[in-house]
Amino acid sequence: MKTIVYEPTEENIKKCAEIIRKGGLVAFPTETVYGLGADAFNEDACRRVYEAKGRPSDNPLIVHIARASDIGQLTPRLSEDIVKLIDNFWPGPLTLVVKKKDTISKTVSGGLDTVAIRLPDSEATRALINWAGTPIVGPSANTSGRPSPTKAEHVLHDLDGRIDAIIDEGDCRVGIESTVLDMTGDVPTILRPGIVTRENLEAALGKTVELDPTLTAGKPADEDFKPKAPGMKYKHYAPKADMLIVEGNREDVKNEVERLRVLNEKLGNKVGILLFEEKTFNEAAHEFFADLRDMDEQGVDMILAGALSDAEGVGFAVMNRMLKSAGYNIVRV
Ligand code: AMP
Ligand code: MG
């Protein structure tokens, strides 16, 4: 299969919508990362999404819709809280996990009786969904386990020849995936942190929002652990290089990274350094995955990364990715 890269013109988006209608696979831009789109009601197409990514079949897909009112196709009921969240954050980088309708296949839901839904803010992508005439699934458009794709070239690198098309809208603005919020329990619970923070959600809802305990455990989940977001148990975002995070005050981190760089270069290793220092948490989010991929391209053997200090809110979301990328390999100085 030849993968075609399209500019987001009306004509091209209509072509891509036709591909989706026929059961094909189209990678699409969003504000978070690139997604891999297929008709959410076409089970064969959704199976091919798992195949193209090499994604475990029990790791469910997020369904993307073109307008908030389309949520009724996917879930049988809305609560007042869900409506508040939609009003405050959609379109935007917030995914809601809700009870699913029977029309959503277990292929999409990874065998769960819930479904994760998002309304992305890219106009090109909403036009794609609209013209396809169906909600589309959209996991990140990368090979499972690799850093998420924030540019069309990242998608091409991982999936060239495995998908029909890519709509190239340039760099993704946010750079890390959406916040995933479970709305099926008594207390809204964040399953994956993102740039919509716990504080943002609590302010909109006027009530407490919890973090899933795995997010603060500081270590990978045990083998037999059944997390609420099945994606949590898999290896994630891994660069080819070994990665070590150094945590501490800024000056100490810088010195330790320098010491380790010299040491490792003496051993003949190519070392890559990731220090966000003066950058804001949002800038770190924007660059993180692209930096990992750049270092892979350069043939780096070892990445030394400085932990973000006082990583709250968006910083907490970036640190969540950094810890997973490094396989929780962290030293404190
Ligand atoms: P990705 O598609 O790569 O952005 O990953 C989607 C994330 O959302 C994964 O961590 C999934 O496990 C999680 N997710 C998707 N659907 C559900 C669901 N119904 N319940 C809980 N987590 C979900
Ligand atoms: Mg992903």
C-alpha cells in the first residue's frame, strides 16, 4: 500500500473522508498528537488500526466526533457533570470515558463496557469526521510503544505503507496526548494526565477530581494488575536509547547530567541531553516526543533528561510521559 500525504485542502479532506467511508485508514492532525483514523462503526477497519500500530487488542481506542451533539451515537446517557465538561473543554484535549452503547464494538472498547470520546479542535479533522459521516477511532498514529507523533513525518516514519493517507497540518500545538477522565464512577478520576489539569477540571465541576493511583505510584504497574485505562500497563513512549532521568535542584541536575555525559562518552556512548530549564511546562510538552525522536534519528545511545522541577499541572503530565519513556529509571541528586 502506498501512503499518500495530503495538505488539508477541502478537496483532499473529502478524498480522505471517502477513504474512511470505504474502510481505510487515515492519520489526522489534532491539537495533541496525530491520530490514526478509521470508521468507528466498521469493525474490520478498527481491527486494521490495531494491526497497523501493533497495538494490544485490550487497549481501547478513543472515538473522535465532529460536534458535541454526536455523543448520543456512542453513549446512552449524559450526567450534568459530563455536560459541564463538554461546555467547558470541547473542542479540546479532554477525553471522557463514559458508558458505551451496544453499537460500539468490543474491538473499539477493548472488551470494556465503556467508551472514551473526544471532540478535537482541528477544523480539518472535524471536517474529515463530518464528511466521513461517522465517528472515527483515533489512537496515536505511531507504532505501539514508540514516542507519540507530533509531526506528519513521525507518522510516516512509523506507518508508511501500512495506512492509506496522512493529512499533514504541521506541528501539533500541545504535543502530549489528551487528558483521559473516567466519568463512570462516583468521583471523576484522571486516568491519563494532560494539559487540561486536575485544577482546571475541579474549577469547572466545582468538586474534587481524583488521580488514578497508578499516576502517583512512581513505578510501573505489576504484571497481573488490571488498570482502569488498559494502556497504562504497556511499555510506552520508549526511545531506542537508554534513558535516565536526573531529579533535584536545577544546578545539581545540570552538574550531574554533565558528569554522566563525560563518563558515558568515555565509554564510547553517544549521549543526548534533554534539559528544559527555562522553558515553560507547555513548551516542554510541545517538544518532548519530537526531541526523543530526533535523538533516535541521530543514533543516540543514552538520553540524560532533567526532571521538571515542581512539576504540577501540565508539568505533572509531561513527567508522566518522561517516567514511562525512561522505564522509571530515575536518580535523585
Ligand atoms: P491513545 O489512543 O494512544 O491516545 O491511548 C488512549 C488511552 O485511553 C489509552 O491509555 C487507553 O487505555 C485509554 N482508554 C481508551 N478507552 C478507554 C476506556 N473505555 N476506559 C478507560 N481507558 C480508556
Ligand atoms: Mg498512544
